[in-house]
Amino acid sequence: MKQAHEILFEPMKIGSVEIKNRYVMAPIGPGGLCDPDGSYNYRGVEYYVERAKGGAGLIMTGVTMVENDIEKCALPSMPCPTLNPLNFIKTAKIMTERIHAYDAKIFLQLSAGFGRVSIPSIVGSTAVAPSPIPHRWLKGVTCRALTIEEIKTYVRKFADSAEIAQKAGFDGIEIHAVHEGYLLDQFAISMFNQRTDEYGGSLENRLRFAIEIVEAIKARCGKAFPVSLRYSIKSFIKDWLQGGLPGEDFVEMGRDIPEGIEAAKILEAAGYDAFNGDVGSYDSWYWSHPPMYQSKGLYLPYNKILKDILKVPVITAGRMDNPDLAADAIVSRQTDFVGLARPLLADPQLPNKVRAGKFDRVRPCLSCQEGCMGRLAKYAQVSCAVNPACGREADYQLTPALEKKTVMIVGGGIAGMEAARVATLRGHVVTLYEKSDRLGGVVIPGGVPDFKEDDHALLAWYERELRELKVPLVFNTEVTEQMIVKAAPDVLIVATGSKPKMLKIGDAANVYTAEDVLNGVKPAGDQTIIIGAGLVGCETALWLYDQGKKVTVVELADHILALAGPLCHANHDMLHELMEFKKIEVMTSSYVAAPTDGGFVVKSKEGDMETYVPADSAILAIGYTSERSLFEKVRNKVPEAYAFGDARAVSNIMYAIWDAYEVARAI
């Protein structure tokens, strides 16, 4: 362990419970980890135990409902202790006992529910709230105000759930949440809470719900039973459904820092033993679930404020995977604990690897949110783009191959590297061929923008892993049909990727692919047109804008990111709003018709408008075409042949890795 990282492994208490180190698995939705009766299933047990095995000192589970009548959710969606207490205790006890074997602690996160931010696929088309306010996702839907009797029922159910958790071996509770705009937060924020009874009006009244919850739990479980609070000191709400971006000057409509400070003091006095702090709301989801466009450690300046005013410990997540950043944050008194959610999905062993001085062996989180938050929202199932075994640890663990085979892999992109890694781990004899002089494929240009640095970190990780495994790498070699026939491998994997789609614009010579511009092969010039407003086009536009270039984006569809996705709302919304905030000109329902002196002619799709756009270049970001010609020639000339990654179907990093893992684990 590096001396600078020693602080990360010093014990510290939350209430009466000592945590062995400063690493906390931050909560993330437990989609797919429970059964219809609200109890944890075997997947849930293995998922949390894996993170304890990896060295986290404290495990915070994800959202756990305390009831399923007032805000009725489709089951199984999230755990709920009060539906079947006996079975919940039985299954959770197995989990807590195994987690304690690693000297880790575990808190059960209990939730008052979603309120106006309820996910339609889980809750349906109606919702509860403090007051009749608009739903976050469903246009035209007004939420129903909770009655006082229902609030009292919630408080009682929190105490019931905490008592069940205590019997099941949980070491404490986290209350979800006076944060992110969930139901408890809606009660705490005057924008959402328009009540005139004892639960509305003054700040103390708006916090009464959260205060009664901690008081009820302490009365039922004892004052020594720790209760942490998920808390946002600032909401970043510019207006209904509108967030404020980093660096943007706006009037806070939600909770601003002065009120956030006052509320934190009141809640600490009520009995909360720790604050798991962040900022943001569902109206500015890219703060609560930060994409790659947000800075590393983005919550630290805000949690430093909490640290200065509170006596109880502060936990900080938010892109905190770098141990230098994490250790410095503790030393400089910006936080007490380091929360990791997505990084522990990507690599559960992160704390152990840092402790062993092997941070370079940590598989990086990309903050892409495709396997976690995006998948949770769409499929109610948590996983990870770079770790296919996440959420299915037992089912998807690697086992030694019964028969050792020779495996020839053509293509050194993400899919080829993952296949080489997995097949070698299982005992096969692998050789990887790459026609260029380096590994990485299309991820090399894709990771050029500074906000995509973790894409390049993933490539570096694969290169290190393949070196450690001593996988033979053959560069600058284009594999032919004859070479494959001569080599006669038992298994052939073709991961030859894809090529950028081309477009001829008159006789213009200054039309380049985004890949060539990102790689520095071709110059964008001082002003450029980007053709295509998908993910590559928009991210390239941001990258060039930040270099001081004048950028115009032209898109044939009627809106940007039309074909990108499914993206997590946080990523999608932030990219949209950044394009707007930076005033990058976007011309939708349009196409580049012809070159002209000093620029290009852009026409509307209907042909009724024509615009001259000055530009030094036109950059093509109109998609990719699978390169599978080799596979088609040789698929029947070897005993086993597979094509995956973009060679099978043009997709994203997640499916390149997942396809490769699925096939290589079964060879």
C-alpha cells in the first residue's frame, strides 16, 4: 500500500459501529436482486457479498421499500421487509453473516418511496407527493397528496422495517432520502411541499417527516443502532424538469446551500448518525448520477460544507475511484468516508487492490451508466457495462475449461481483448492478431475527448491484463483466409470491428471522418460542420468547442441523439443541455448538400430552406458499418467460429464486452 493511501484503511465509527476502513459501497438500485415477496434472492446475496469480499468496509444496500400499499410497486422491483418479514430475515441473515465474515458491516437503506419521480414501469401512471404537483416523467399527471394518516403509516413502517433489519443482522439503517427529489425530499423542499398542516410551511415542519422516522427507529431499535441519512445540500433545480449545469448562473428553485446547512443541523440534532451527502435532484439527474461529463469528486466542495458544520461523519461518493483523490479528500477534511457505487460494480476488488498497491489493476468505471442506471430504468435489472458478471456473480463466474483449445482471435478492439482475457483465464491457448500497431479499435478515437479519459483507462487496463496473462499479441498483421486455414485453430473469434460510414459531398476534399479528426490524422480547422448528431457527433462537437472551434452540427432527424442509446437519462439530458448551454449551433431536419467557397450549403430536409455555413471542414459522424467479410469467408472452415463486437452488430462498449464474455466463458 502506498503511504499516501493509508488513511483510506484507518477504522472509523458511525454511531456505535466501527467500520474497518473508509470505503463504503454507496447505494444503487437493487433491480433484479429480490423476489416477489420483497426478500433478497440468491443473486442479491452474491452481489453484496462480492463487494464485501472485495474489501469495502461498509455495504449500503440500494432502495428498500418499507411498504407496498400507499405507493404500490410492481414486484419484484425492490426489497420490502414488511411484506414477508420471516422470509426477509431468513434470506438477509445468510447475506449479513457472510458479509460479516469479511469483517465488513452492512446498512439496509430504507426508502419512503419515489413520489413525483416514480418510475412508470414500476409504479404505474399515478403517484403520491406532499401536494398535488406535476409528475417528473408523465406529462399531464398530477400527483396525489399524502394524508396525515398515510404519513403516520410510513413512519410506523420505517420502524417495523428497521426492527426486521436488526433481527436479520444488519448493522444499521440508512434513510432514503432527503436527497435527489425522492418523496422525503419533496416534503423537505418548499417548491414541492405546499401543505398548510404540520408537515408543511416552515423548514422544521417540512423536515418533520424525516425527523419522526429517525425518532421512531431509535425508539424501536435503541439509540445505539446507527441511522445514516442520504442527503443533498443543494438541488440544482432551475425550474420544473430543468437542471442547472456546472458553471451556470441560475436561481435555485429547490434547496439552496444556506437552507441545506440549516436543514442538516436540524436533522443531526434529531438523531442521524451520518450524512451520505451529494447534490442534485431528478430535475437535474446528471448531478445525482454523474456522467463522464462531470468532474471527478464533484460533491467534495459541497460535502466540505457539511463536514465543517456537522459532528457526525460524512460519506462522499461521486466519481471517487481514484485513491489519490479519495485519500486527499479525507486528509483535507472534505469527507470522512469514500463512497463507491458504480466503481464497485466495475471492479468489486477495488479496495483490496488499492490496499495491495495495485490500483493499476482496477478495471475502471466509464460513467457510461448503460449497464447500471440505464438498465435499471429500462429493465429493472442492475449490472455493469465493463463487468458482465455484475448482478449475476454466481451464474456468470468463470470456471476452468474441461478441454484446452487453441483459440485464434482476429481483432484487438475491446471485444477481441475481452475474449482473449476470459479464454486465457479459463486455460485455453490464445493468440490475438491486430492489423494495426496498437490495441483498442474504435475506442481509441472515442476516448480522445478529456471527459472520456476512462475509455482510455479501460484500454490500458486490458493491455496490462493481457501482459500479465502472457497472451501472445501479433501486431501489424492482417489475417487472411489462408492464414486461418493454415493455423487450423480449434476456435476462431472474429472481432474485426467496424468502419466509419462515408459520404461524398460534391468534389470536396475537406470531408473527414470523426475518427480521423479525433486521432489527429486530419485537421478540423477553426470552424467546422459535424454531420450527424448521435453520441459521436455531439461528443466530438463538445470536444472541438472546448478547443475554441466554431462548430455547427447538422442532423437529418428532427432532434439530436435520435439514434443514440438507450442512454441513461442523466447522460442524455446533460449532453443535450451542454450543447444548448455552450450555444453550439444545431441544424436538425437538415443535410449538407454541397461544398461552396469557404464552406458548405446546408438544406432543410423538405428542401424549402438553404443556408450557407462557413467551414474549414466537414466531419462525418453518421455511424459505422460492420466489418465481417473475413468471418463470412471462414466461418465453416474451422470447428468453431464466432463473430462479435461491432463485427456481429454495430453497438457499444457494453455489448462488445458482454458478447465476448458470454462466448469466451462457454468455449
